[in-house]
Amino acid sequence: MSSYQAPITDMTFNLFDVWQLDQYWQTNGQLKDLIEADTAKAILEEAAKICEQQIAPYAADADQCGAQLNDGKVSLPAHYYTAYQSLVEGGWTSLSGDPQYGGMGMPKALSMMVDEMLCSADIAFSLYPGLTAGACVALLQHADETTRNIYLPKLYSGEWSGTMCLTESHAGSDLGIMRTTAKPNTDGSYALNGSKIFITAGEHELTSNIIHLVLAKLPDAPAGSRGISLFLVPKYLLDGNGEAGERNGVSVGSIEHKMGINGSATCVLNFDDAKGYLIGEPHRGLSCMFTMMNYERLSMGSQGLGAAERAYQNALAYAKDRLQGRITEQNANKAESIIGHPDVQRMLLNIKAMNEAGRTFATWVAALLDKSKYDNCVASGQRANLLTPIAKAFMTDQGLDACVTAQQVFGGHGYVKEWGMEQLVRDVRIAQIYEGTNGIQAADFMLRKVAADKGAVLFSLLDDIAAELADEPEALAAPLTTYITNLRQLTLQLLAQENTVLAGAACDYMALVSYVLYGYMWYKNVIALDVNKHSKGFISAKMHTANWYFSRILPRVSGISAVLSSDSVTLYTLGAENF
């Protein structure tokens, strides 16, 4: 069985030393009375107790039991009910909610770290509160005041939960060809008909009601994605007191039998004249849904990081405990711990370097979202929008890589279920697929985030980083400055190409940008170290890992740059019939 201990020391280091968010909170009028450093640390410590004690130890049981459909009802692993109730009683389901509707109002930079803990503990379980939080973001931004007053307090309290229903069997990421319809009723509501697949937390008994946010088309809808509207469709219609009453026309057709996240009820949902209510303007459903997508995609990154952190902790413990092989002649007759083997050290350092840079990166993106929200800062919002595909795609790519690498540290034991490594590999794999596959994320980054404005937001960000590096004597600043200069030049070369070429370069290009920005994250880690605040061991480990990143990981950028600079014609000249 794998274990888990929340990395609170590194989390607080990122919050208060790297990004100094406690200082930001105290200067923001909306946050200064809600949160400060001691409160934030206490929140993290209490969240850690639930994740470490009530969720993580039972993740293997949840994987084995899974979600089960019988007679139209979905049952979940038994401990999910008590664990979820602990979240509700502790107010964790309202952590980042708007205080006007019963939320705690905590910044995303803090709630993101609780997300990471939940994902380390059990990705499948984390999806139940996670989807609700995303639904709340969409309703807060786009629902009218009456709807917000009715639904948000129940969702924040955890009494009700939420989903988002986008995908149809014939229409994956091409939402414009969806067939679900919404016809007006005489009472101002709409009758929805159609089926949605892959609906996370689509049916269960954790809560007394489930609020589905459903994309559908009105009778007069324009063709394609411009004709999509968003509807609120409750599992149970509300009675005169605003409580769950009569069952709506929403039913579960089946649950998917998946590679991983078996405790998550991934459902086919059928809508048969289900009563729904329009959210936002007609035909503006995608923009409403994408309001929550930036937050959801950062949560996907948390899944990658959360799984990678648990994998690293267990691989490290195993490497220290496992006696195998002889490294020195002096111990020729005595087996030594495998952590002494250079290849094991290489694997562990690679995971550690990417995990800690990923945590700093996720905190950065979350802080940009906070500044966009609380300060109405346009530049922060633009940068968060730019970096969100990286948070989703690169962090989940690295999450799978970390879990597979940690499994390799275990050798044959990593392939055996009882050690928990194979479950982490299976569970984290989905994070690269849902909420927009990583290939789509890369195309979005290349075409819509960089090419669409001719690199304006990216270049502005790189300019600010370069200016910061120019003022610092730290040895890591010089090589990072060179990489940034080269990235700018390569980007200009790519932007002179046609979109078809850019699309083919998207995955490599996003990886290149990500590695450079992770270098900046390690730079930020190093300059935040303080001998008066941090232990010698903490400082030594950070410096050693930063040097490893700059010497053994960041140079990958040179190889990717060479690939992107080469002639890409071979990508387009082989006919489909010859593949």
C-alpha cells in the first residue's frame, strides 16, 4: 500500500517566500480581512489531515470497489460517503466560494494546494468536489441573481453537487455538431433531449441533488459552435421551499468501465424532456462554460502534480529501504540501499525537479487568476489565459512520466498492485485526455494564445522575466536569459509560417516554452531561499535540485529547438492511405 504526507513545507515556501502572496493578500481590499499567512497554513494543515487520514489510505480499496450501477442508482466506495461528509462539515466544499452566497472566499492560490492534496490522496474522489467548484464558477459569472441565490449556497455547502455535460458519443472536442436540443416551455424553462457521455460524477448518492450544466442547441441556433447555449438541469426539480422534489427527466444509461479513476462515476446521461433553465445569453454557452475551464484545467494540472508527488514519496521511501546490489568494493559482500545507485538517483531527481517546479508554476498561474479576479487586472488575466494550456497539458504529461518513472524505481514490485504504483499510473493517465486532450491544448496554445496576437502576451511576459533576471547576480540567471532570447527568436521564426505548420509544431513548441518557464520557476525558488528562515537541509536540497534541472533537464530545450527549426514538410506529404 502506498502512503502520502502532504508537502506543506514546500507549499508554504511557494506561497510566502517564492511568490510572497501573504503580502499581496494583506494589500487587497477583498482579501485582507479573510486570509493571512497563519490562517493559510492552518487551512493547509487541516486539509492535510483529512487527505492523509481519511482518503489516501483507502484509495486502493476505492479502486478495487469502483462505482457500481444497479437499478438506475450508482453506489460508490463506502468510505467516500464519510470522507465527503468530513469535507462538508469542515467547510472544504466552500473554500473558494463567494462569501455573498456562503463561500469562504479563499484565493485560488490556496485552494489549488488543497486540490493537489486531494488528488494525491485519490484522484477519483477529488472529482466530486472538484466538478462542483467548477460549476459554481460558471454560475457565479453567468447566472442571474435569482439563480445564484437558489443554487450557489447549496452547492457551496456540499449539500448539492455539480457536473458539466459537454461530450456526446459522435462529438468529442467538436462541440459544434452536438445533437442535444433545448425547446422553450411555456413557463420560461426549456425541455432538453439528448445524451451526453463521459459525465464525471453524473450520478451518485453523495448529495441530495446534482446540478447538471448542459450544453445544448435552441431551435433557432446558428450552425456550429456559435449555436450552443448553456442550461442548468437539476437531477431533482425544486419544490416550493427550494428543496429537492420531483425527479427530473435525467437518467443514467450506463457507467464507463475505465482504465483508472474507478471510484469516479463516469456516466452516460440521458435527457428526456428534462426541465432546464438558460444560463447566460442564448448561443453563448461555450463562453459561459469556458469561464470555468481555466479553473478546471488548472485542476487537471493538480491531478498530474498530485499523483506525481505521491509517486515520488513512495519511490523515495522504497529506494531508501530496498537493499539490492553493491555499489562500492568495500561493501562487496553486503547489499546496499538502491538509492545509492546513480540511475535511481537520476530517476528520483528528475521527478523531484519537475514536481517542485510544477508546484511553483501552478501557484503562479493561480495567483494570476486571483489578481485578475480581485484586482480586475487585465494583464494578469491575459497571462493566466496564456499559461493555462501549459498547466493542463505539460503538468499532466509530467505527472504520467513521474508516475511511470517512480514505478520503475520499484522494479518488479512497481508492477504489483499491492504497492500502489500501478494505480497511480492508471489514474493519472486520464488527466492527459479529458478537459481537452493535450494535443488540443498544445494547438490552442500555439494558435490561439501565441499566434493570434503575434506573440504579444508571451513576449511581454518574457520581457518582464528578462528584466528581472538582468537585475539579479544569481548564477542561474545568465543561462536562463540565453534560453529566453533563443525562445523569442524561434517564436518569431515560427510565427512567419502558415497555421498548418504551426499546428504540426504545437506540441513541441509548448514543451519548449514549458521547460524554459520551469527554469524560471527554479530561479524563483533559488532566490527565495533565506538562511534565516529555512533549514540547511531544505536549502541544500533546493540548490542541488535546481542545479540538476539547469544541467540535465533544461538543455532539452536545445534539442526541441533543433526539431522546430527543421523542415516540417514530411509531416504533410505522406498520404493518409500510406500510413
